[in-house]
Amino acid sequence: MYGTSVCHRAFTVVGSDDTVEWVIGRDLLADGLEGPAGEGDIASTRGMFRTERLGRSRVPVHRALFARAPWGWHTEFVLPLMAAAVQDAFPSIPGAGVVSVCALIFTVASFWWINARQGHLKSWEPHSFAAIVHCSMARLRLPLVLHNTGAKPIVVQDLRLTFPDEPASHLPLLWMSSPSRLQPGPGDEPKLPAGFAVAGREAKQLLIEFEAPFSGFVAEPRDYKVQLQVRVGHRKGWRSLLTFTLRAANIIDPDRYTVYSNAPLELTKADRQKADAALLELLDKQEDLSAPGERKRRDSSNDEGDTGTNL
């Protein structure tokens, strides 16, 4: 008597296109990997299994053995495909050996993916910044988030900002310090640039201050395309980490080092029309409220003029 752990398989009826589903014990299928097994209507042999009444199964034994297994998605999908590929490529290998080799390969690959895979850094557009920009100096302070997508830590050696769409005379803004807050002030405790590590599958939030003396960059009230570049320990040279829009039109006082918003204005055309209509309505109400006062002042001035004339 074979165990109660079962597998549902479809058989093709001999001489017909009809199929019938049978419930077969997994122990029978496992024994069939080594040699003939089973008595009665169902018999399992190496590689395939058959029934005396219905004919040959559509799939090899090793696929049926793992189908709908209770061990997880990898045994239900990955291992059967791997076993089928190995069985087809090396038909002389016993079925049990095929399953063992595939399980070993899957275990090693899973360990590498979880513990040793080298990922890459990701970052996102900052929604605020601090800036002071004039002809002799350009300084930007950005809040950044760096995320490591892999399992191994990534060492960040250096960062810089470039303006790819601007003339070549614009020098990159270099990493000058790591301040403790976004708003510049007398209580700042900036730290000199130092490499740091981003642990695997983790994110790191930090403030970076970029500066370049005589950079040739004088902010105009428009949008700038800015590229954040990074140097990491496991690769050579500068690599692009993030390209975002710096909304320099929000810098209302370039000579003052303060914080500005970099959030995009996501107003549709209909929203702008509604805002304009509301503004016009508000101005009309203010004119209506101020009209009686102006009329009284004009009347009083006329009265004073008349009095002076009569005298």
C-alpha cells in the first residue's frame, strides 16, 4: 500500500482524445524513478508511468512527482522544469539523480541570490533644496535617499552634480560636506566628505552639500536638468545615479542661503482656469467692498471744497 500523499494526473484514453484524471500516490511515482513499481491498473517505470486501461501519461514521472507539491512554489514550478531539462539532455542519468542535482543547483542559486548578489543604487528626485547662487560661488544642499537593490553592501566613495544641457564652461558641483539639517544656519555642524556603505536591501537617507567656486553657473528663473553622479567601490569611474529637474525659478533670493521647494506643479489646464476664475472673483469682491469707502472720501472732499468756496 502506497502513501496518502497524492498527485493528480490526466491520462489519455487509448484510441481516443478524451482524458481521465487519476489520483496517484507519490510513493509509487518515487519508486518508479528507480525501476518498475506498482500492481494492478497503474504501473510506474523509469521515466514514464502507464495504466493498463487508459494508456501512457502525458508527462514524465519526475514532473508528476513534483506537481502540486506542498513544499512551495519552487518545487512546483522551478524544480520540475530543471529536472525535465536535465533528463532530456542526459537520458542515462537516473531520475533520482536528476532530482538531486536540480535541488542542489536550486539551493546554490537561492543562496547566491539572497546573500551574495551584487545590486545597484537607486535614488529619487528631491522635493526640496537649499541654494545660494551668484557669480563667484554656487552651492546646493539636497536631501537624498540611496537604496541598495542587492544583497551585498555598496560603498559610496564620492558624489557630484553636473548640468548636462548647459555649456561646457559650467563645472560640476562637488561634494563639500554632509550637514545635519536642510535649512542653513549658525547651528550647522557640517561633516567633511567621507565614504559610506549602504547595506544590502536597505535605504540610507542623508543630506549632501555640493559646491563649486567660480562654477560659471548663475541661476536663471527656469528649470535645469541636473545629473547626480556617483563613484562606488566595486566599479571604476563616475556613473549616473539620478537625473532630475532643478526648479531654479523658485529661487527668489539667490544671494541668501535658504530652503526652496522643488516639488513639481501638477496643476492641469482646468485647475489653472478654476484658480484664475477664483482670483478674478476675489478681486471683484475686494473692489466692491472698497467702493463705498472711496465714495464717502470723495463726498467729504467735495463738501470741504464747497465750504471753502462759500467762505
